Amino acid sequence: MTVLRGASVALRPTVREDIRPLAAIRATPEVCARWRGGDDLEADVAADLEDPDTRSLTIDHRQRIIGMIQWYAQEEPDYRHAGIDLFLDPSLHGRGLGTDAVRTLARHLVDVQGYHRLIIDPAADNIAAIRCYTKVGFKPVGIMRQYERGPDGTWHDGLLMDLLAAELVR
């Protein structure tokens, strides 16, 4: 895949040299609370790159690695859709870079890959992420109760959101 260019970010295939800076971002308390990971975050990022069902893209802004966005696909013809997940350096939150990254990947998935529906599933209490995804056109579908175990061992709700191709805010 070629580099995908947004208004402020570039999304490019993640390479091994990206592992250390991505692991450093994953280690920040804000990202770690949502993405978690083991004692070796570099190994966790490397495992993401080896997952044949997930495509990982490094998010660059001004020649700096600021996060990673991933997508996966359900290719069963009667249920075909793609899903997105991402993390971003918390020092850059609130600047529209996450929205730009999600919009850029969503455009690619709709226009080039031909998906008619995309999904994303933030934690139900992650208001900033939900606001970001809403700006791109994602709409709440419903609460997935006790969807994900948190770092404290308790279960937390997730919000399933989807976007139909015609709803993409370009």
C-alpha cells in the first residue's frame, strides 16, 4: 500500500524501525489505560505487525511518529465490512490529528478498498474518542455491556459505532 495523505497526517505501512517509538507512545499512561499491554510493549507492537488479519499503519505528522492506526476486515460476502482502531501520542490530543487519521483511513477503505460499512468500538466512557469518530461520520449503534476487561480487572462497557460509505464526512 502506498502512503495515505490526510490534511495534516500521513499514514504509511508500519515497519520494524517504528516499534520502539510506537511502544513509547503505548507506554504513556493515557494510551496504556486504553490499549494496555504486557511488560514488553515493544514485543506487543511487534506482535501487532505479525498479525496476518490486521494491517498496521504508522501515523506521521511533520516527519514525526505520533501513533498507529490499524484496520481489519470481515470478508464474508454477506457481512463484508472493515474495522478501525488507533492510538495517538497524548501530547497531541485535541488538535484534530486523530480525526484526520481516521478520516484518511476511512476514505481509503471506502473509496479504494470498496467497503460500504466501517466499525469502531471505543470504550463507552472515552468521550474524546467518541467525539473524534463522530466528526468523521461514525454513529453510535449501541452499548456492548461489559465488553472489555480494564487494567483493574473489572469489566467495562464499549460503544459500537459504525459508518456507512455515504455518511463519511470528507
